[in-house]
Amino acid sequence: MLDAGLVPSMGSIGDCYDNSLVESFWGTMQLELLDSRIWTTRAEIAMAIFEWIEYWYNPVRRHSSLGMLSPVDYEAVHTPSNHDH
């Protein structure tokens, strides 16, 4: 990541106000995407992050915090349809 000009930003250690949800997201992205190959440019990694979020993480990847549904499936289950009016 440093070769691509990206510097990780982390909160302070032991901070009781840290955001574990976001840290979990970044950890998952680090493991599933960023560490999967060597990135050569900022544009390359930016596009990969966009595609990972929009085409995998949001529509497909199941989340334990959503009852093992993807965000798209969770919204479909919990959003009233037009027929419910």
C-alpha cells in the first residue's frame, strides 16, 4: 500500500470511543482485497476498492450483523414493498 502512496490511518490504542464496525470493515477489506496482490498505482487500487465495495461487499457478501444476509438482501427483507400500503 505504501508503494501506491497510501498511508493507513488508525485511531489511538485503547480508545474507548473507537469504531469497531468500521475497523472490522477495513480489516475485512485488507484481508480479502488489499493483501491479495501488489498494487502499482493509486488509480488501480482506488478502482479495486470501488469494485470490491459495490460489486462484492454490498450486494453479495453476507454479514453476521445482518443475520447472515447481504446488505442488499437485508434491505429487501426489511423494506416494505409498494404492495404493503
